[in-house]
Amino acid sequence: MTTGAPPPQAPRRSRARTFLPLGIAVWLVLEIWLLTVVADATNGLTVLLLLVGGAVLGVAVVKKAGRRAFANLTSTFQQAQAAARSGTAPAPADRKGAGDRNGFLMLGGLLLLLPGLISDAAGLLLLVPPVRAALGSAAEKAVARRMAAAPPGSLQDAFQQARIHRPDGKVVPGEVVRDDAPQGPYGPTGGQRPPLTP
């Protein structure tokens, strides 16, 4: 039996899901090709030293970024505990580590850890503070644009509303009770008795 309702359509694939596997495949082919070109121009030992040096530098950068992130997290928790002990509202989070762009520093270290010369070059580029600052401000603007264009009822819209309408970060669940509604013996229903259930 047909109901006349159109069949449900499959969700459209996003561009990222379409082009991401292709981009990864192209990147891997370029990495292998560049390693063979460098090995032919010099020798295999030079390529090995470049890869090991990049991995050692990547470990050091990830370790430094991890320590910095842990220190920021610890100071945030300590400020929240001090505010809870004193009974005051916690101060808004200070962004002392935001200028460092710790996330991009961590990404640079992870790119250095990956074997390959292109990823090493991108990782070294992310170690330069002006590059991290420019990428960070561009990412913040892109996120702000995307959140502003979010349709009502979406997750981005809810997050945007939470960012705008939180005076101290606390949400108190509750309901509104009107005192001017007519009160009957069974509440504000106008005296109608609720249905009996067996």
C-alpha cells in the first residue's frame, strides 16, 4: 500500500568527506616522491637523519605544548576552587595562553612527528609565532562566521546562545509559575478535575 509520501532522501555528503580521502592520498604520494628525490640527490643516510631529527624535534615540541596546556588547565582549576571557597562567582577565564596558540604548537609538533618532509616543513612553519597568531585569528573569525550563520535550533546556534547569554556561566533549570492564573481546587486548570486512571 502506498501512502503518497515521498521516499526519504539519503543525506548529502559534505565536501570534506568527499575530498579528504583524496587529499590524504595525494599528500602520501607527494611525501614518498619527495623522499625518493632527496634520497637520489644525497643518500639514504641523509633522509634517515632528516626523519629522525624531525621526530626528535616533534617530541620536544609536543612535550613543551603539553606542559603549557597542563599548566593553563591547573591554574584554571585553582581559580575555580578559590572562587568556590570564597563563595564568589569565578572570574572569567583569562586568555594568557591564547596568544601562544598552544593548539597550533601541538599540531606543529605532531606534524614533525609524522615521517615525511612536507609534514616536517608544515610543522616547522607552525613553530613560528606570527604564523600561529595569523592562523589562530583566521580560525576564530571562521568559527564566529559559521556560528553566526547557524540555523535556529542547531547545535552551533545553541552554543552561540550559551556564549551570549551566560552572565556567570551557571544555568539554573526551573519552570515559571504564574500567580495571576485562576486557581481551582486542582491547580491552575480552572477547576477541572484531572482524569482518573485505573
